[in-house]
Amino acid sequence: MSNDTAAIDSSALTTGLSRKPQVIAAEAERPVEDRGEPVFSVKDLDFYYGSYRAIRDVTMDIWPREITALIGPSGCGKSTLLRCFNRMNDLIPGAHIEGQIMFRGEDLYGSRVDPIEVRRRIGMVFQKPNPFPKTIYDNVAFGPRVNGFPRNEMADLVELSLRRAALWDEVKDKLKQSAFSLSGGQQQRLCIARAIAVKPSVILMDEPCSALDPIATIRIEELMTELKDTYTIVIVTHNMQQAARVSDRTAFLTADVDDKGIRCGVLVEYDRTDKLFTTPKDKRTDDYITGRFG
Ligand SMILES: Nc1ncnc2c1ncn2[C@@H]1O[C@H](COP(=O)(O)OP(=O)(O)O)[C@@H](O)[C@H]1O
Ligand SMILES: [Mg+2]
């Protein structure tokens, strides 16, 4: 895999600042445990929809080239937390965060940061495959075109992105067909190819398999494992087996209910996946993973 994607990691989130690809290229060659700095550092994060606090006091680090799973019962704030990582929640009127998220040493919510650049660097794949009503080719080429990617290199970029998303062999002879002609699992891999095409360093996935059959699900899980050589992945899943199968670290969230009956999402436990599933420290985690709750 080339270092071009990793090189993007080092560029500042504010547009126009200088890039230092050589630094990150060297970093990419070092073993995982050696890579020092977290990709995201979340500190004392509260998230509000208007006056409603949906999550509170979240502190956690997300590590490079790992898959981090967010699990927990419905409504505990998994999607909300995930959307904080690429400022997708900014699009919701009245929503705001308190606390801090650092992304590669930069304040993600800093006043000089360009949220459009954030969403290019930190891509997102949703629960239901949502290809554009365009051809397979144009779905992948869409983002790069908007970013002014050279026309004469586009076909190569589309092929590379489809290859990385493990879809190329299935679609190479029908690139001009509508994306809707694909199966659900193929559409989801197309959405992953579309996310990859703009060269993000992080891919956020919100229950990416929940609309897929078991075979398509396994295919996406295999793909995620391949992709983590290059990308940092954060996945929300309600499927604990999936979290156990694919992730390196797991965060368990739940909804706390205060004495007024108001629910608020909290991070109960965050650890290496094997540890969290075999020797959880918190009883609430234990109850959840053993099916006594949730
Ligand atoms: N756009 C929104 N406006 C107001 N409240 C929301 C919005 N989205 C989610 N919520 C609320 O925030 C809480 C967490 O939701 P969510 O992050 O979707 O949970 P999960 O993904 O864990 O099921 C829930 O109480 C939900 O109703
Ligand atoms: Mg959700």
C-alpha cells in the first residue's frame, strides 16, 4: 500500500498550511505499538442537542491503524459520539459540544479549522448503503472531482479505490451502470470506495452491516480488517460478536438515568477488546456482554 493516504494525515485541518509527508511516511513503517500518538484524544466531552445533554464526561483516545468499536444499548449516544469525530453534528441546529477533541494534535473544534476539510480527512459510512443516483464510476469520482482532482488521473483513482474496497473484480465491467443495480453488500462496499477516494485517514462507520445479510456482513468485516493497515477505523455496532471479531479496542457506553429520570450517555469502560469481553472491570459491562441487560 502506498503512503499517499498516510501522507495526508500530517496536513493541517486548516486549509493552506504546509504538509510534511516525509514525517508520516516514516511513521507508517514503524510497528503499530510504536506509533506513539493517538489519532483522537477526547477529553471531558459533553454533547448537547439544544439543552438536552446526550453524552457526558467522555474521555478516550483512538489509536492509529486500529479498529475501535463503540457498543452499548440503543439510545446511549454511540452515533452521537461517532459524529463528533468528523463534526457531522455541526449540521444539526442547536447542537454543540463541551470539552475537547484533539485530532493529531490539533483542536478539531478550533476556530480556524475548516469542517469541510475535516469531513474529507475523516470519512463516514452509514447504516444503510446510500450511493448517489449515479453510475458506479461517478459515485467514486464524485468527491475527488469536487476537490479538483486531475481528470486524467481519475480512472486510476477510481480503480484503486474500488480495489481497496474489494469491489473492483465485481464491477470492473459495468462501471457505467447505476449504483442501484448492485446488491446491498456491494452498495456498502461502493460507499466505502467513495469514502476512500478522497484519501481520508480515518473512516467512521455507523452500524455499516445492520442492513446486510450474514455473507455480505462477513465480507465487510474482512474488508475492515484489510483496511486497518492504512486507515484508522471507528465503528458503531449493536452486534457484540461483530465487535469481538473485528475490533482491537472496544468502548462500552450506556445511558445513565438521573433522579429526574433524564437519560444521558456515559462511557462505562474502554479497553482492548479481548480484555473487555473476557475480564470486564465494571459490572454494567459484564451484564451487557453476557446478555443480562440491553
Ligand atoms: N438530532 C437529534 N436531536 C435531538 N436528539 C437526538 C438527535 N439524535 C439523537 N438524539 C438523542 O440522543 C440520544 C443518543 O442518540 P444516538 O446517539 O442516536 O444513540 P445510539 O446511536 O447509541 O442509539 C438519544 O436519546 C436520542 O434520542
Ligand atoms: Mg445509532
